Amino acid sequence: MRCPIPSARFFVPPLLALAFMPGVAHGMEGPPPSFAAVAKAARPAVCHIFAAQAARAVHDPLEEFSRRFFGETPPKTEPRRSLGSGFVISRDGYIVTNAHVVREATRIRVRLADKQEYEAKLVGADEKTDVALIKIESRAALPVVTLGSSDALEVGDWVVAIGNPFGLAQTVTAGIVSAKGRVIGAGPYDDFIQTDASINPGNSGGPLLDLDGEVVGINSAIYSRSGGSVGIGFAIPIDMARHIIDQLRQHGRVVRGWMGVSVQPMTPELAHSFGLEQPQGVIIADVMRGGPAERAGLRRGDILLQYQGRAILEMQHFPALVADTAVGSRVEVRVLRHGEEKTFSVTVAELPEPKAETSRGAAADWGIAVADLTPSLARRLGLPPQLRGVVITGVESGSAADEAGLQPGDLIREAGRREVRSVREYQAALAAARATLLLLVQRGDFLSYVALRRE
């Protein structure tokens, strides 16, 4: 899993089960005296997952010596294994876990709480949300947990973790919901529940339960500098995972809606450049050619305000809204274009692979040197020959442009909402600018708007 927090590592967390205690209300002050009732009810459905991956070649310092004196020798390999947790959701053997627990597995083995072991098959896995579904065959009906509602969770509610930290089966820990809607950079649909229940490597894939004993999340990551728990763990909300689980069960894969746009957050600097008093909505940084958005009339630079009547308040919420929309549905999208609100009807298509990632913007200032994009320069930079713009050849050290991350090799496509095809056109746009200048910058395959403020 990618590490979104500097100088920190994300490790696999334990299976979270929420503690239920008879007679204890959600609003009770102070900790309940015992989580034994929840642990007793949930542990039978919590399982230990062993996944074996294909062997990987291992570097041997004596390999070159052996080759020199004894000829070719077969490369040494060592098997790879991962340990995790899961929970049974149906009496006929469907088990939920994390996708990273069973990634590239050649064999999956499940050990239930009663010590019975089963070979499991992978039904499907979704890397974008880190949710996987596996299946075991048992003659007897299996104990299960019930899926609840993560939307009903409130910060401060009690939760319990049950899992296999460091291979220690059926470990139970408790804590509270520390925050909701966390974005940690794990994927395009980040919306994690944060908890301080102690979770450690070896417990990914376990359930997070509420005080009714129902699953409200799936543990997926922890924040740690040492590899152990420091009280910051993250779980996938079950209300998001439920849709994924249903699709994996029915189709073995996840079908997502797609509009064909990439978006970036609206910062105060960008809001000022767009003539807004305060940030609102998200900016369309790029519109894919031939995609649903382009066919509907949406343009680069439009500010998305609403999707099907729902206000777009955070950038990470928009991709999830579109992804959850049924393919073929017509949706109403409200945008702000040049100060005027407009409504467009978009027919949602299926998300193609590979997925177009969401672009990220940054505020910047003057302090850059540019050159015309010649055919030879385009080849050196790996850019399509039909592209037009000016190439950044230098960034002044210590300038706001430098601090914002503009780099030599970035391609400026627009300046001041005008297309620029030469240094002359770029300089004309600069001359017309006042305190701020809005640039459309391409880096690699991605486009983003950058607001430049004169120092």
C-alpha cells in the first residue's frame, strides 16, 4: 500500500470487531465494563487467512562466483506468504478480506475459529478499494457476522478489533471512532474510518463492529513509524464496501460509472483566479476526448457544483459518486462556467481500464522560463507531436513556482484562460495578467490548473 504520510509506513491492521455490551447505550459516559459479549458473538466468524504467492528470485552474493567457476546455475527462489484476517458473511462460506492480503495468491487457506482449515478460492478482488471476496466449501453451516451501517457511526462511538496480529489468532482490542472520511492516499475512493483500537501487521481484512455487533468497516491500514500500533488505524466503511462485495459476488469484478473527466480541488488561490469569493465545488482539469462529459458539453475549466442534486463539497467524494452510478444512467450535473450556472445531462459510461487518475493542482507564482515546443523537444519529452504549448525550461529557486512544484519539462497549455502555442502568445497572456494568472499545465499524461500570484 502506498504511504501518503511523510516519514511513516502503513502496515496491515487487525480485524476490527465492534464490542457489544448489553444494557450500554451509545450516549453512556465512561467506558463500558466489558466487551466480552461482543467478542464471544463475533469471534466464531473471524478467520485467519494464509495466502501463498509465486516464488520470487533471491539475490545470492555467491551466484557470480558459482557461475564463473561452475557454469550456469539455476536462480534461487523463496516462497512468498502473506497473513491476514477475514470474516464470514454467509453460511455457505463467503468471506470478506482485503485485496492486498490475497494479491497474486496461488493458494489461499483459511483457518476458522474452531481450528478447522479449508482451501479457499478467490471470487474477486477490487484493488481500488482494497476489498476482496473469497469462498470456502463446508458441509456445515458457518457462523456469520451481520453487515451494519457505517453512515450511522459517530466520532466517539466504541469499536472493537478482532484479528490475528503477528499471527496471534483471535486477538481482541477496543477503541473509539477517532474520525470519519479520512483520505490517506491509498486509492481514488479514500473515505476511511479512523480508529484508535490497537491494530498491527497481520490483521488486515477484519471487521469493525458497532455496539449492535454489526460490521461497520473492514480494517485496511495503520499509521506507524515502527511497524506497531500507535493508535491510528483505518477501516473501509462497510456502506462503501457492501456495493463492492455484492458486485464481486455476482460478477467477480466491479463495474463502475465513468464520466470522462479528471478533477482537482478548489483552493483559495484558484477560487480567486476564477473570480469566486470563496472556494466551492471542484474544477474540471481535463475532459477525455470522446467521453460522456465531452459529448454532454462539459468543458475544461468548468466548476462542478452538483451531481444529481448533491453538492460536491470535497474532491474525493466526486469520483465515488460517479463510480456508484449505474452504467447507462442519465445524470444531471450543475457547473459554474464564466460566472454563470449551467446544467448538463450526462449519460454515464463504464469506467475503462486503465482508469484515468484524478489530477492534483497546486498554487504557484511567476519565476519560470519557457521555450517553444518544437518537434524535436516534443520527442525528447515523450509528448505527442500534435500537442501545442510552451515548455518550462527553468524555475527560479525559492520562488512560489518552485515551492508549488512546477518543474522544467512541464508543458503550459493555457495562460489566462487562453490557449498558448508559442512563447509570444504566452508573453502576451502574461502582459494581460494582473495580480494572478491561471495556467493549465501538463505533466506526463495529466493536466491541472495552477494559479500564479505575482509576488
